Amino acid sequence: MTSLLSAALLVLTLMTPTVAFVPIGGGESTHVSITGTALLQKVTEACRAVAESAGHEFKPTGSSPGELVQACLGPTAPGDVSGAKFRSALQEIYTQNGLVDRDFVNSAPHHFNSEAFLEGRGLITEGVVAIKANIRKENFKAARETLGRVLHTIQDFYSHSNWVELGYKEPYINLIRPDLPLENLADVNTPTCSDCPSGKCPNQILPNILNEKKLTSGYMGIFSSQKPKGKCSHGGESDLTSTTNPRGGISKDNRRSDNMNFHNAAVDAAIAASLQLLEDIRLAAGNRDFLRMMGIARSSVVCFVIDTTGSMSDDIEEARSVVYEIIDNKKGTQDEPSEYILVPFNDPEFGPMIRTTNADKMKKEISKLRATGGGDIPEMCLSGLQLALTGAPSSSNIFVFTDATAKDIALKDTIIALIRSTKSTVSFFMTRPSGRRRRSLAIASFGDYKDLALASGGQAIQVSKSQLPQATHIILDTSTSALVTVLQRAMTVGGQETFPFVLDESLKNITIYITGTSITFTLTNPAGVTQSNAELSGKLGTIQAVGNLRRIRLNADKQPGTWEINIRSTQPFTLKVTGQSTITFIYDFVEKFTGPHSGYAVLSGRPQAGQAATLMLSVIGRKGPTSITVEEVGLVTVSGLEAVINGTMTEMGNGDFLVTADVVPEGEFVLILKGTDNVSNSKFQRQSTTQMSVSKVNIQAAVESSVEPGETFKLPFSVMTMGARGTYTINARNDRNFPMTFPDSLSLSAGEYANDTLTITPTAATESGTDITLTIEAKSLSGVDSNYAVLRLSVVAKITDFILPKCELTSVMANCPHDVSKCAPFRWELSANLTDGNGTGIESISLIQGNGTITHTALNASIIQAYYSASCCSQIVEIVAVDKVGNVGKCYHSIVHSAGFPATILSLPLWLCLIGSIFMARP
């Protein structure tokens, strides 16, 4: 089982051409394979631990992400589970790992170049503190992004230093233990390398450096060939110092005939170091939150944004009713929501955002809502929506309830940027207001909500308050795991149009939504059977009409193949076809970057106009990558007459493709994917929901570090246009309303970057682990062209406590038989004292090994007494103590008999700071 699972998980690791040790190919190891191997082993360990604690076996039925996630979540819950969120989480970490080679290419600490050991460890320490703080605040996306960067830096230590040349095989634990010194570092005046004219010498490290175990690393010069006298170089064509005596380089990025053993040793050490760091984070976070960070959860999040002004009593009651129905009907199934989010808004107040994984707490919170205040029509709807988009996980379904237009319509461009960045879907339930005075505001209307819904792939549903209960079926439809979109179109003018779409055998719960007025339609299946809008219950499905919404739920015995729906209307309308299936895809628009380690970076904004559009595509089948065949990938317009531009696919293996479209459609477009499900031999069709368009403007910015509460953070950014020169307005917003400064405008010349700086100052009372979502927008004065960048910044309080909690055994009572087969009637006990010295105090005590029970005295005591009792059949115990800033200590004891005698009880503290022996195959 273990070997099969390891092989299945390893298939998922080689996912993108983001590079690190070396580019993908040639049998060499990359940051992706190193990171993936470590991540997936830790996910496996966490899943197995959660499964065992729940009383079931972790036993995936196959290698697909969905099968792995379903095994992790538990075999008893019925329903399909998509692996898309898990795979997206892996992709985010890989991407941020690779971006270190672009955003910090000339930063020695980020790569442990130029003997920057203290500074490099400082980055790791700062990053780990931020990750733990983010997880505590459930800011998992921010945690993943920082994790990718930290893993890159720690992995580079083994490739860029002489650690393996010194003969060390285990990781350097001091890199993740700031309480331990970095010892025996070569100083700047100590020569470390011999000359290597060929650049390919087996070992350039001087004999005295090896004998004295001095730690050094190669100097790297991208713009200068200078380095201290006698120092090693990094090496390679991009390193100008490699031609300065001593020539050559000690980098083990590439596996060559002259350094194969050192390269392999560096890879092994990098994997082991990544495992150490991940284990520290897993133990600090706990298995469940670690898995949530990795995108392993059941259904998509249920997120409501609700207007609580005076006329919304009926709407609030209906939202409450829907939440109760979701909780009560989906509990125990794979469709049970993994998290609930509630954002109320009024005028002028909005928020706070309430997040919980506890269904009963969500019931309690939504029951507290009362309709009060208001008095004029426009409300702070978009401010509430901004909180939801930045707080909810990516690809969430967000439902907005309101009967008023938006007072904060100036946020509309920011909302669209956040929709595109998060790929979340926003649907509006708009009831007709009554009895409230209308305030005249700039062009804010229900049409703005329709624009936002269309941009996200959601619905804009207009009903009366009495009709609202009939319209909220859409929430139940979308609150499900493995939801996919088959087709989405919008017609900006009335007319008649026939829309074909392909349904495959895997699809379940297929639903067609049409929004608009004065609509008639005819639905036709592959056999030619038809049903009109007048047949509410027909041969093909059931039809529900309420307000401007037509909902058609197809019968369960639907026929796979090409269907058609002919729609006639005198007004604009939208069409959407959805279903439930584990055949899906994830994607990102990317741009290539060059340097010592080239790769692809995910675009933060819109793709560049006048250039080919490139995207990374990962396709997920029911039984792994071989269970599907991808035949077409194209960009298709959503509004107006359909225009499809097929891309050129380069297969990267394991269901991954690099897709290039030489021409991009005019206006807004989405991605469409067609292929064959090899399990059923039926054609399938999938479509992305988030609309995208191109821009001649480009914004570049990168967040280097976290910021302390009350301190000012400076963010340099650059803006360029390939269009007309002139003045471009600059606007920036953040979701915490922290004070910012930035230029009002920049003067741009075509093809040249203009540079400036944004500052933001979180309040001194900001809790550690809070993340800030920054949106920067540049727009031409005419408003014709614009682009944006969306970045995340973590607020992390300065930590001075890096001392691990300590444990000392006080007694062990183990009267167990030597014959383990007779262990059942016998028990053993252990007592220990746990302390945190002068630290922040112990926050939690738990078991990571052992099937017994553990109890302890109050955690606020200076000395905590822990008591463990177990059957003699469970002979090993490992206790974890975590303090209030995430420092982790582990206490281990075994009563396993050796050669017929009981194991000796150690009198010294048994805290271990290492990972247990784990078999790990080299990628």
C-alpha cells in the first residue's frame, strides 16, 4: 500500500516548468520535484493521522487527486470529490518557489549565495513565523505563498554551499532553529576554492576548508565579476565571477558527470530539509489546519454577503433558511461545506467578516442578523464583497443579497481585479426595494451587479421578495463538491441563437440557467428528443421560472453526447450549463522570464495585448492523467457572437500542458477545453468561468517580506505601456482600510517602465498573521486601457521567543509481557513535566504517536504535568507541545523490548528535534 501510494503521489509532483536546481528534463531534479516530494509525503502523513484518529484506514483507490482527497476526507461520506483545490494549492506553492528566481535573482540571502548564511537563515526564520501566524488566522493562501519562497531558499543552501562536500548527509537543523548558532563559517578573508579553468572540476574546495569543516558558498555576480580574493564562485554562464580566479563554480544545480555524487547528495539533503521544515509547520498547525492549507477539504466554501439595512428582513430570513438547509441536508456527505463565511453590510458600516468551520456557530451568527438602518437606497455592497473576495479561498462561490444599488461603486474595478485574481464566482440576488428614499449617485445601478456577475461566471437574479425562496435553489446547486461549468454565454442584444454543448457520462446533477426576460427556448438531446419552456416537467428535465431566472434540472437518465438549446428573446440574456464531475482543470495565464534559472511566472493582471497568450493548464481525470485525452484548448468569447481561437498545446506530462494562443479574441474571453473521458469513452467539454481580456499596460511588483504592526511597509512597483505614451492614473486599495500613500499618476513612454513606491501602514493593534490584499491599478486618462496587480502582504509581530518547550520524564510504569501477542490485558503509564521556561507559554499538548490517552494539568501553569496511559500493545508514545508563537517540541518514549529485556528509561529530557527515519526515493 505504501509503495503504491508513494508512486501515486509522486506522479502529482512534476507539474510545471517552474525551475530551481535545474530546468525540467534530462532526468535532473528541480525545485518542483524536491518540493512536491516533501509536500506530498507530509500530506500523506497528515491524512493517515487524521484517518486513524477517525477510526478508518487511509487507503486511496487510485492516483488521481480526487481519489487521494476522498481517501483523506474519509470513505464513509458519499459523493464525488474534486482534487482541483488540492492541485491548485500545490501549484501556488510551486509557483512562488519558482518566482524567487525571478523576483530575487540578485539577492544573495534568498539563494545562500556569497556566504550570506545569517541573512539567508533570517529569511527562513521570518518566513516560518509568518506561515505559522497566517495559519492561525486561517489565511491559508498567504501561508502557501510564503511557504513556496521559504522552501526555495532552504533548498538552495544544499546546492549552493559546500555542505555536502564537507561530508554531511543530514540537513543542517540550525537553519530552522534560530536558537542555535550557525557555526564554523568561513570569514570573508579566508580563501575557499582552488582554480578550475575548465569550470568542471569534481571538487574545488580547498583541503584546509574541508579538514576544518568550514562552511562557505559560491559568489554569484550577474552584473559584476568581482568577488573577495580566493572565494568560490557559483558557476555557470550567468555568473560573471566564474571567470575571475579562482575560476569555475561549486553550484550543484545541474547534474554533470563531474559532480553527479554531490548533486544527488544535495537533492537528498534538500528533500530531507524540506521535510524537517514542513514537519515543524505541521506540528505547530495541527494536521487538520495543515491539510486545509494544502487545499484538502470537502465542498467549496459557503459565503454570504448580506445587506442588513431596514428593508432586508425577508431576504435575511431566506438566507438564514438556506444556510440551515445546507447544514442540515449535507452533513456527513462530501458536499458538507468545509467553511462558512458571512459578511454583513449596511451604510456606512460593513463587516466584520465571520469565518468558521463550525456549522452550529454559522447558524448562531446568521441568526443574529437584524435589518436596521439604511434610509436611502445605495449601500456599501462592494465594500462587503471586497472583504469576501479577499477572505474566502480562491474559486469560492459567493452569494450577495441586496435590494439596493452600490454607494461604493468606485470599487467596481477593484472588485473585477479581485474576481480575476481569485477566480471566485459571484451571484447576486436582487430584490426590488420598497419605501426607501433614493439618493442620486454616479451611475450606480443593478446593471453594475450584472456586469460583476458576468465577469465572474455568476448569475444576476432579480426577483420580488416573495419570490426569493424559489430562487435560492441555485445556492444549493452550487454548494457541492466537484462543480464544473460546461458552457457559459451571454447575448448583449435580443435575438435567436442555438447553443450546442457536450455532456459526458461522468456528469451528474446537470443544471441549465437562463437569466433574462421575454425568453422562450427549446432543449434538444442527442437523440432528437425536445422539450420547450412551456413543458415544466418533460422528457428531458424539470423547469422552474422565477423572476428573471429559468432553471432547468435535467433528468438523471440524461444521454451523453451533443445537446442543443435554442433561445429566443427580445432582450439580452445569459446561459450557463453546470454539473458535478471530477473531470476538471485548473489554469493560469503566465509569462516567461529569463535569468540563471528561467521559468514561467503567473500573471497577476491581464495578459499583454499584441502578444501571444500563454497559459499553464492542468487537466484532472477521474482515474489520473491517463484517464483523459485532451483534444482542444481554446479561448472563446462569452458575449455576442462566439469566436473561438484554439491554442497550440505542448504536453508537459502528468496531465499538464503549456498552451499558446498566437491571437487573442477581442473583448472578454474564457477558456474552453474539449477531449475524451477514456473511462467511459465519451466526449467531454469544460469551460472556465472567470472572464479575461488583454491590456497594453503592465504592472510589476513583488512583496519581499512581512510587515510588523504599526510599521510602514514600502512596496516598489513599475508600470509600462506598449500603447500610447501619456499620463496614466494610479489607484491602490487594500481590504483592511489601512492608510496608504502612492502617486496619483505616472507619465509613461511606450516600452519603458516608470518606477515609484507605495507605502502602507497597518495599525499597531493589528493581530499577527493578518494578511492584507493590495490592489494596484494603472489606467489611461481616456479609460480605454488599464491593468492591475493583486498582492498579499502579511502582518507579523516580531518574535523573540525561539526556545522550544521542554519535557522531562518523571515516571514510567510498564509491567508489560515480553510476548507482544499477550499484550491486550496489560497497560503502561508515563508521567512528564512540560515547561516553556521564559517563553510565551505552552498553548497545546497532543499526541502524534501512540493509541493511548493523554491528560494534563492547566496550560497556564509554569510546570504542566502530563499523564499518558496506553495498552501494552501500543508501545511507543510521542507527545508534541506547541507554545503560543508556534515553537514545537517533541517528547518520545518507547517500551519496545530488545533481546528479551525491557527498554531502558532515559533520565535526561527526551526532546528530539529531528524527523523520524523515513524512506524517501530520489525523484
